[in-house]
Amino acid sequence: MAKKTTKKPAGKKTSRKTPTRAGGAATASRSRGGSWAERDAKTAEAIRGLADSIVKSSLAGREPKVEVPTRSSANTKWNKSRGILQMGSARQERQLFNLGQARKFMQTLLHGQGINELIDAGKTLSLRGMYYKGLHTIAGTGGKGRAGEKTFDDQTESDAILEDLEVTIGALREELHVFAKKRGTMVGNITVIDNGDEINCRKMGTGGYAVPSICEPEVIQFKDVEADFVLHVEKDTVWQRFNEDRFWEQHNCILTEGSGQPPRGVRRLLHRLNKEHGLPIICLLDCDPWGHYIYSVIKQGSISLAFESERLAIPEAKFLGIRAKDYEACGLSDDVQIDLNERDRNRAKQIMAYPWFAENKQWQREIKKMLSNGFKMEVESLITKDISYVTEVYVPERLKAKDWLG
Amino acid sequence: MAKKRANAETMASKQREISVSEFFAKNRHLLGFDNPRKALLTTVKEAVDNALDACEEAGILPDIEVRIEELVAPASASKSGRYRVTITDNGPGIVRKQVENIFGKLLYGSKFHRLKMSRGQQGIGISAAGMYGLMTTGRPMVITTKPRKNKPAHHLELAMDTSKNKPEVTVDIETDDFPETSSGTGTRVVIELEARYVRGKTSVEAYLEQTAIANPHAEIVFVPPDKAGEDPGLEDASEKSPERERGAGATDEIDPTESRPGADAPGSFDAEIVRTTEHADRIVYPRAVDENPPETSEIKPHPYGVELGSFLRMLKDTPEKQLGGFFKREFCRVTPAVVKQVCDAASVKGKTFSGQTWVKNIDHASAEKIYRALQEAKLRSPPTDCLAPIGVRTMLAGLLKGVKAEFYAASTRSPAVYRGNPFQIEAAIAYGGDLPADQPARVIRFANRVPLLYQQSSCCAFKSVLETGWKNYGMSQPRGSAPVGPLVVMIHMASVWVPFTSESKEAIADYDEIRKEMKLALKECGRKLGIYIRRRQRMKREGQKRDVFERYIGEISKACEAITGTDAATLYEALMKQAKRRTEIADAVLDEDGKIVGFKDGNGRLDGDDGVIILDGNGNGNGGGAPNTPGKKPGASATGQGRSDAKVAKGSKGKQGRKKGTKPPRSREGLIETGPGNNEVVESKPAEKSRKKVVKKKLVKKKVRKKVRKKRATEGAGLFEGG
């Protein structure tokens, strides 16, 4: 439910503004409009090229196929010098006349058609919107009491195709006129200009500024960046604690959260704050493999979006806590321990083996320590000390001591 | 000692000869009259067997009518009722003076004393049936026979004196009341008996059905009790003239399938399928081949099959004076060279034998020596012209008639020998179609074309089915049992002397030689079935694949049109053409009209094999979902095209098949096919490399298998000829 409703205002906004853009009228405030139009032309061209090659080979009696760069860990390369994950050059053929690929082939073209329409109309759709856009029963299936075959079984299927399409035609999601569900919140000493609207993040009350899924310079600009650093926390509950204690005011920072694995919007935002304004990114995450991997994604980029690492990864990001040593260092009670299960252990070992962790002695120690502890801890465990222990003691002390992992 | 013990004299007063008929009257189960249900079947069986034998011997295509009337219904399900069985044939008839001997005397016949392939062997069958009828109902057997074309028929009523094994003729008149038959001659036997009419596995109907399968040259009309009263007019007609009835059936009685194939080309198999038809008043098992089985010759016994006792008796009874003449007259395959060899081997110091040795001078000990030497001698196998196998085509025709399946295969082994008796094994299978898929295969067994309905599990034929590894051929087979699946297995043993396990001739005895041959025959069929099943699976896969492609191609063409403006219909057709090409194997079957695809002469799909027929009854396949029709109506044209494509594929498939061994023709990427007329585009290009490999592998396998088969065939012949 939330998925469908959250983006409504934004969708309206864009659609309100975009017709002028698409109309091609070179009106005033469109300094960025020019670049959008270029990008659109490029994207549309790429999609047409894709379809053209299929038409050509079909009419020539050759097998139509699409080359899709492989998005798998095998095709992800660790660029040590730059400290980010990058996508390798492996490509996969997606063929129509291959039983395992035919359906995906069809879906790729359906979404290509959808995006083509979006670009023509100058509108954007959410991932879920795209799912519905491409969704219909395939003609000729079903009947006789049987349900027909749908073009997409669920949104996951559609999302994956869109990511494939991104890498295939080398366009970003926003260039495809597609955005994700909004997730993540920001507050702090910064003013953001979002699609022309000025938003003072110092005055966001208890809710904070919802980070949009598209954080490209064309949509979001920063103004009055007074903060010294960014504190990124794992989830909303912790963020609330910090916001209520006005932590960002006292320590002059920006406070963000990504509701678990941060979405592209949040990562892009952090990346830009780091790159454009030199703000250090400090992460406060759980002491478990999941938290470690969130840090890894923020720092190096993720496997499935390796092709976007350059615009998302922040190699300088720091991991402040929770650390495996904190159980003793902070004198926490037994009650906060959550036993590591078999899956956790395996995941931890897997993470330890990632090349970008394997060479990091600090991290090897950290994960080993967690494994030898035999338990994980959430940020909330600090509440057992005191309600505001985390904002008043833990984080300030660690910041002061620069006690973090890099 | 209150009671006086018997002494030799008193005992002697009670000792007397037992008549054979008396013996069998008391031991009727030995002849197959154990219970009322079986009695009815045996009666029909003996009469029909005799009729078929007589017709074939006289060179007449058999027309046989079996009519069973219920005179008194069984009081309850377990009790017997009274039935009248009438069997009419168009055979040569029987001369007047032989009638009472043939029908009224046990152990009287032409077949016992000779080694010749025939249905009956001992000459007890029909007279036993008459005796059984007489015993249970008191009604004599009524025989009407017309041995000469334009003379009246003899009408006899026969009772039998069981104590004397002697027939009693109660009525003996000449009559004109005999149906007109195609041959102008014929015989009708009417027996009334206590019996029970049932349906099912061991019923008269099952027997006739199987008889029709093994004897497709015969036309059998069956009027079961529940149909006997159905249509009085027709009944009347049929009683008078089965010929007329058949004519009526052909002209106005429905069913074009009843028309005879092969009328124009005798012996060749017509493409039309002749099927059993059921009418309101009768069941017709039509003739499927218009040629009697070849006449078989009588053979003399082969020394290997003769026991010492018989040998001594033959030595005693022979009219020949000298040993050489004796061997020549009484045995087959004993050449003068062999005689010399045997004589030399049997000779000892002081007592030498040669071809000139006087037979009467040979004493018991010498005879035994000669017999042993004869058994040791290397002899050629007996001649095989005494055997008339049903033959692959005829078996297939028979199965087609009686079993609704989609795949038929048959094989005839070369003759072999057990105990000096030549025999020949044939097997056929029918698979798929309407056959039940979840039950054990049905095994139908034949000995000299006679169906064996009882004692399946003790029969050599059934055991050989169990011992065959059907899993190798794509069937499931629980341990130690028959394969499970839509399968009918037919096994036929042709021999001058079929070794039955009992007098009632229900199961074939278990000789190693026989079982081995049966298994080999089954394996031959099984291999063909395996190829077919695998091919079918592949076709099914390809068909499903085509479905998938077809579904998506519509979507893709529409999407491409939206993006590039290319006409969706054009694109759709181009892509469908590719899809068809890539899944062409599926076409070969899916687009058939459900008719015969062909025998193996180039049209069939099992390379160059005569023993296979494939029908496609289930034309469902790919037509299920209507194809997407963007723009114009490419759907309709696509289907039409598919059909003609298929024909091309089929036609050229044979070619391809022959070529297969050498080199699979490469498909040519980039060439635009010119459509249905283009024979070049046959080989489906496997979409992936891996599949290409698989196909190649398969070809190699097939090649090897062919070689092996050839080798086996020659081995088989050698085994037999070489002795």
C-alpha cells in the first residue's frame, strides 16, 4: 500500500512540470532542462537501437538477442586503488529462442516500450508503476477456466528487468524515467533545493526530510551546507532518538537513515555530500553481518548495482559502531546479546572473504571478535545503559577519539 | 476277518479297458471344461480353430460367424445357464462318412500324426465340446456340412457313447438349409451346453478379438447373447447368409473403415485402417489382409526331437529294409554322409553298421547305440518352410484392428529349434493412444495363431515379458512385474509342435530356447518403442517450447512496433517462421491430421524400419492457444503455413533420416527461407550449442545400434542354418 501512495506528490509534481520540458520549449528556468532533454534523447536512442537490432535480425531470419551485462558477484570487480566495486565486462546473451530466456526477453522489450512511452510523454513512474504499466495477460493464453499467463508475475520480476535494462542501454534509472519507492530520512544543518523548492533541513520537526529516490544534481541542489559531517544510522528508530535529542544541532552535523539497506537515493545523497562538500560520512549500524554489509555497500557499492558504484560508493565512509568490543567496553548487560545463528555465521564468514574486507586487518579482527563473542548487538542495546546514552555518551566519545573502522 | 479280501480273480472281473471318452468325461478339466464359463469359451475356441484350420488348408479366406444364444439365463451370478452355440464357416466342408468320426470320436483327426503347423494338434477339441454339451444338456450336437458346391448339405445329429468312444448318429438327412457362403461350401456346428456367458479377460469376446488380431485374414462375426435378439430381421438374414450380412455391412451399414483395404493390391498394406466395429446386433472383426497365410509343409521329425522309445518303435514299424533307407524315409536332415558318420560312430569291433545294414537285424542294444550316435552327430536344423509366421505387416494390421494405440511395432525372429522342433517367435507391441496409462501392460499370447487366455503367469511368453528390461525403453517397470503403461504386448509362437504345459493348451512350456527367442523379439520391439518414446518426449518438449515462443512473439512484435514503427504483423510472421524452424521436430507430429504417418518406407520416423506404424490420434499439441494476432490476421495464415511446413518436414524427414548417419545438414543462418516449398530448411538448428552436441551423440548411438541389429540378424540366421 505504502509503495503506491508515497510517491504520489512527487509524481504529480514532475508530471506537472515535465510537459513543458518535453514540449521542447526553451523557457527560462530550464538550464537543467537542456541536459534532461539531451539525456532523454540519448536514452530514447538507446532503446530504439535495441529494438532496431531485434527487428533487423528477426526480419533477416537470425535469432534476435539482447546483450545484457552480467550483474553477478562473478562479474563484480574490486577496484582496489579506487576502493569501489565495479562491474566487469562479462555480458550475457538474452535470446528469444531459448526457453529459459524467452520470457525475460519479452519483458525486456515490454519495459523498453514502456520507457519509450514515458520519455515521449515526459513523465516518470515508480517501480511499481512500471510493473503495472507492463502488466497484462498475454494474448492467446488462458481461457477454458485457466488463468492466462501474465507478462509479470510480481514486481520483483519487473524490477530486475528494469535493472537489466539500465545496464543494457547504459542509462541510469532516473534516465529511464523510473524512480523507486521513497525511503530514508534526513535532518541537519543543510538546506536542500528539491525540484526548485527550498527545504530547510533544520526545520523538519520530528519527521525529517524524506530523501527522494532521485537525488541527481538536476533535481536536488544543496545550499547552506554548514554541517561538519554526516551521521548515517541504520534505521528510523535510532534516527528518531538522535533527532529528538537534537544531536545534529549540538554536533553540527547532518543526520540520515536508510531504513536498513539504504536505497539509491540516500546513497547518492551521501555520495554527493561527501564528494561535493567533503563531508565525512560516519555510520552507526548494528553489530551483525547485516550491519557490516550495509557499511560495505555504502563504502564500496553493491554487487547488483556495481555499474553505479562510481556515483554511489563512498570509500572514505567510516564505521563508528556498534563494535564487537562494546559489550565489554560499555559494560552492557547479558540481556542485549542476540545469539548468532548458523546463517549469521556463514554470512559473516562470507563477508570476511570479500576481497575488500579480506585485506582490511581491522575488519578481519572486528568480524572475528563478533564470531568469538557468539552474539550480535543492535544499536538499541545501548538504551539499556540510559535512554540517551547513545547520543550523549557513546557517539560523542567515539567521535572525539576517532574510534572507528575505515 | 469279517470282510473277504479281494483276490486276483475278483479283481480281474472288475478290470476292463477305460475308454478315452470316458476318461475325459470324468476329467473334463484336462480339456478346458473346468467350469461353465470356461466350457463356453473352449467350445467356441475349438470350433473356430477347426474352422480356421480347414479354411486355410483349403485355401479359402475364412468367414466365420459365432453366435451364442441364451436359452436359459443363469439363475444367479454363480450358476450356469443354458446356451446354444452356433459356429458357421465357409470352409471346405466334411465328406459324409467322416462326420461322425471327426465330431463324435475323441482322438480322431488329421493333425496328430504329422508335424505340421496347425491350430489343433490332438483332435480332441470339438468332439470333447460336443460330449460336454451332450452330458450337460442331453442335446446332441448338430452338424450341417456342405462339402460340394451345388449339392445339398448333410444334416446330422450326433450323440456319443462315452463308454465305447463311438458316435451315435440320431438324425441323418440331406438338406438345403445351409447359408450361402463365399466358397459355396462350409460347415455349421450347433452345440447346446450348460455354460455361463461373461465378459472380460477370459471371455469369448476377448478370445475372438485376439483371434482376429492374430488372424487378420479372417473375417469373424460375433453375435453375443445380448445382441442375438436385437434385430430379428437382421438376425434372420445372418442366420441364412453371413455373406449377405457382410454385404449389407459394407453397403449401408455405416462405417467406411469396414471397407477392405488391399483389394487392388493383394498383400500390400493399404493406408486405411480396418477397425473392429460394433453394431446393434453383432460385432464384426473385419478382414484386414486379403491373403491366407502361406501354406506350410509337413516335415519329418528331426532326430534331435525323437526319444529313444519312439526311435525304437519307428525302427520296428518302418517299411524300409535297410538302415540308410530308414533314415531317409523317417527323418529329416539325415543325409547319407550323416548316416555314414552315425554308423561309423556306432560300430564297434565285431559289430559294424552301415547304410546297408538290415533293419530287422538291429537288436535293442545296437539300436540304442545308433540312437546315441545320432544324437551326437552334427545335424543341420530342421527345414523352416513348415513354419508360417504371421509376419510383421500382418501382425501390425491385426493390432491396428483390435487395439487403439498410436505406436505399433512388430518383429519376427528367424526360426530356431527346441528339441528338434523348429519354431519361430514373433512379437508386436502397441503403445499409447487410448490404452490405459496406469495399468500393467496387457500381454496377449498366441500359439500357432490361437490366443491363449488362461494361465498367463505360468506361460513362457509372459515370463519373457517380465524378464525384458522395459525401463531401457522408456517404460516404468516395477521389480519382477510387467511394465506399467499404455502398452499391449503380443507374442506369437509358431511351431510344428507347440509345447503346452497341459492338454487344455493354455500356456507355453518354458524351454530356454523359446524364452530366449521371445526376449530377443521383445527387445527388438522395445528398442523401436524406446526410440519412439524418446522422440515423442522430444517432440513434446519442442511443442511446449513452440507454445512459449509463440506466446511471447506477439508481445515482442507489438513492443517493437511501438518503439520502432516496424509493422508488428510482418515481424510476427518473421519470428514465427523462425520459431517453427527451431521447433520443427514438434511439427512433424502436431500438424498431422491424425492419420497414418506411414510405414517405415521413408515416411515413418524410425529409420528404414518396416515393422513400425505410428498414428497420431491426439492432434491437440500446439493448436491450443490461439496465436497472438497483432495487426492483420497472421494467426490464421501462420497456422496454415505450419501445416504445409509440416508436410515438407515430413517428406524430407525421410531423406534426412537416411542421411543422418553421415552428416547432419547444417542449417544456414542468414538465409531467408522461401516458405513451404523449400525443402532445404529441414534440419532444425538447435538453439544452443549444447543441444547440437546431444543430437550428434544421438546419431552416433543410432548408427551403432543399427550395426548391432544387423549383426544380430546375421547371427540369428547363422545359428539356425549352421545347426
